[in-house]
Amino acid sequence: MALLSASRISLFYGDLKILSDVSADISERARIGIVGANGSGKSSLVRLIIGETEPDAGTIYRAKGVRTGYIPQTPPPSLPGSLRDEILTAFDELHRVEEELKAATEQMASSNNPGDGEARYNSLLHRFETLGGYEYQSTMERVASGVGLSTASMDAPAASASGGERTRAALAKALLSNPDLLVLDEPTNHLDMDGLDWLERFLLKYPGAFLVVSHDRYFLDRVVEQIWEIEQGRLTVYPGNYSAYRLQKAERVLRQQKEHERQQEYIAKLKDFIARYHAGQRSREARSRANRLQRLQTIDAPRQEATISMSKVASSRTGHVVLRTHNLSTGYTSGDETVRLLSTPDLKVEAGDRIGIIGANGAGKTTLVKTLLGQIAPLQGSMLLGHNVKIGYFQQGLQDLPNSGTVLDAFLEIKNIPISEARSFLARFLFRGEDVFQDVSHLSGGERSRLALARLLINEINFLILDEPSTHLDIPSREALERVLMDFEGTLLFISHDRLLISLLAKQLWLVNKGRLEVFEGSFEEWMAVKDEEKEASEDTADRSVKARPRRDPSTAKRNPPRPPQQPKEDLSQTIATLENKLREIERKLEKASSKQDLNAIARLGVEHNQVQEELDRKWEEWASQPATKE
């Protein structure tokens, strides 16, 4: 059954057509990724799907009772209170039922007839349990932790939260509402490696459907089973993940190119015949072919994506060692307080190295880079640049770009060269013709990144340091950036959560974790393989521990009630043993449900666990209150 069906929908902004004749279905277990260049209409399609806007043409059908959860690309404005308060609004219905349950309890207590209101109380209690009333707090803590929200950030005022923290809170809130259709618009922008890993595992086990707009190709490869591509206002559906889509798209483009060429040959022949025989004995035949040519539906040539050219971009030479550190410790000073973020082993960066820095948000990666650049003083230790090292720094957020002026002005302020040379160099970064006269303030994220790179590379730098260079870039812009960096002949040091970028570029990793930096001599794939082996070993150890855990013997176990007699009645002892076996089985199922992120099963098993635990406690109290057997 389809949760949602779109039939020939179109959308206009004024006279501009954003979407044209789009048709698609979302099934109950759909795993869909939407891709397309920035400005292609992805977010517009999302707003139609969630019902925020209506199409100008066509229809959208939604199955009755379908619940939709939505995480927007732009962090929502903060509400009064804390982020915890915002996330808890996901349980508004549960809180309403809880209040009604309290009122029903008070009504029963004040009534002369104990049976009054009992049916309503039982109905409300069942609803409360179904909604996870006994474990929603722990569920919220687990989900919030999974998306990377610390206890401190959850309890801090929402007004002071960063955009990333508000986005994570919105993600946690949407996940906790357990919708039938989960719609995520660029959810990976503010997540670190652990957050990405958690989100992927969650979505892989998510019981409902989800649709995600993303430029993270690694993420799309791991979680989706269908790609919707929006290009020139039209939607094309491809089965499979992102890699499968790229192969199919390449085949489709090749086929379209061949069909276009064949049709152009056919058209040329028709035009030649018409021109040759438009008068004379074969004029009727020429007019017939002219009519055929007029009715012919032309096949357009496939669009050729413009690419950045890096050939002959000069990079000056350095000595063998580009950078050394000794006994380095980084952090910052706030008032009288010194905050230590990171201690490092002695580091050595050699010419031609390609090093990726990986770590959780807030772990100190940017502070480390700014310390290496000399922008922040080290708390301890020293750094030394090698011979003839010229550094280019690509800042996260591109704060060093001017806020006004043209592209050409922004470029010439870095290096005053003849305008013809400047325009020639900028053309290699896709600023061609009148593009160089665009105002910098009107550039897209991808255009700003290209301009920042051009400003860096014109100075023949040989040590390029980048801080999250691909954030907010669409896929074509990311691929262009990758081509630039792969062709760069100097030394690279970069911070990134873009796993495909890391995989393509890094030959060595600096792993930042819990205040320490560890050097991993290998690629991203090799590091991931090591992590997978460690995870499997940890899970095997945990499984063996659970299996080896001795069964609790009612005759020797210690409880809070008074010490039981040495020889309890056999039937009560057997009941206790049975209940404890049942409790262990529920705990095993709870652990399995938690690993699958099955919130419905967690809620049901949590209620069952509480009931069995209460019964077990009563049996222990009965057993403890029995008189001791005389010897």
C-alpha cells in the first residue's frame, strides 16, 4: 500500500516552473534518497510531500491516518526553555494521557462507588503503556545521545544552542514521534562520525518509510534503496543506492547521446532532401517530409556538467618535512580558566602527505588546526614549519571571503594581476564570461567554495589546510572540489565528516577522541575495517558474558527484603525461579529491540518487564516472611 502518491504535479514560483509533471509513489517500507543540484527543487518537493504547500497542478494522495515526521534543513527557531523541553514535545500526547490518568485516579479515589470510572481508568492506562509511558524518559535519553546531544547541551537554554544542536534536537524529536513516513532534509550536515553511524543504523532498522534529501553519497549508499533525481524540474526514479544510480545515469546519458546523434543525422537528411526537392516533380514528397520534420519530437543532447580545470596550477616546492610538533597541547583560555582540549604525540607532516582529521564535534579539531596555523597559542609545546612552506587555509564557513564586491574584485584583492589573466584563471573555476561580475553576497555555497579555492591557489601554496570544505555543497560541487584536491600536488591536511572525501584523499588519519590525538597510518577503509573487527570482538565478548552469567538461585540470592529462610517451600522457590527466567528472557528481547531501534517493541516489553518484576518482588517478600523450617 502506498503511503503517498503524487500524480503529474507541477509547481511554479511566479512565472518560474520549479517542478514539472512529477509522478511518484512512497510505499510503506520505502527507503528513498533525493538528489539534485542546489536550486533544482528538492526542498520544494519535500514541502509538497509534508503538506506544507500545495501543487499548482496535479494531485497528491495521502493514505488515511499517515503520520509524517519532518526534519528541516535549516534549524528551527528556538522555543522557550531547554532543548530537552523541545524534544519532550514529541510526547505531548503521552503527557495529555498522563494528566487524564491522574484525573481519573483522583475521581475514583473520591467516589463512593469504587467501580466508578474504572473502565475509563483501565483504557487510559492501556493507552499510557502503549505510548511508552514507563520508559519514554530513557528512550529520549538514548535517542538524544545517539544524535550527539550531551546532557549539558540538552539542559542549557535553547536560545543559546548552536544551529547544529537545534538541528540534532529536531532530529531527535522527529525520531521519537515514531512516524509512518520520516522526511529528512540534509540531516547529516551537523552530525559527526558517531552521529552519522548512529543515524545510519537507526534508519536501516526503521520500521516505517523514510525519504531523505542528502548530498552525502556515502550515507546514501548505505541507507537508501531508491534514488529520486530532480533535474530541470523533472523527476526520474532509479532503483538501488547512490552507486547503482550513478551507473544507471551514466548508461542513460550515453544512450540519450547516441539517440540524439542518430536523430540529428536523420534531421540533416530530411533538411537536405527538402532543400533539394522543394520545387519540381518531387515537391509534394518534400512537403510531406517537411511536415514530418515539424511534428518530430526532438531528443535533446544530455547536459554536460562543467568541471574545474586544475592543469598547470603551480605549487611551489617545500623541504621534505612540512611541519613538526613537540609535546603539543592545545586549548584556550577563558578569563582565569584554562581549558585543555587536546594532547598530541609528536607529529610530523611530510611533503605530499594527505592527512584527514576525524573526531566528534567539539573535540578540538578546529582549535588544533588554528594552533598549527599560529592563530591560537599552544597551551604547551611547540611547532615548526619546514623550509619554503606556504600555507593556504580554507575556513569552515568561508569567513575570509568579502561580504560585498564582485567575484573579480574578491580575486584581485588576493593577487593584483592583469584582468585578462585573472579572468582566465577564474574561468578554470567555472567563473566564465559575465560570471566574474556577480556580487559575492549572491553566490551559492558551491560558488563561494570555488572562489575561495581560486583565491588560495593563485598564490602557489604548497600546504593546503581545510576545515569541513564540503559542508552544504551539493553533489556536483563536492565532485568538483574532489577533483581540485586530488590534482593538487602539495600537502593536504583537512578536517571532514564527508566519508567519501576522506576515502578519496586521506592516506593517513589523525583520530581525535577524549582529549587525545592518535595517528593511524592507513586509509579510511583500513581504519573502518579495524573498527568493525573491534566491534565484532566486543559483541562476541558481551554475548559470552551473558551466556556465562550464572542463573540466580533463589536459595542463595541477596535481596532488600529480610534474609530468606534456608529451606523455603519448594513451590514458592520454583515460582521465583520461573519468574527470574522469564525476566531474563524479556531483558534479552529488550536488548534485541533496542539494537533494532524498535520503539513499539521496547514500549511493550518495558511494560511486561515492570509487571514481571513487581510479581517477582512480591514472591520474594512472601518467601522472606515465611517462618524458618525447624531442623
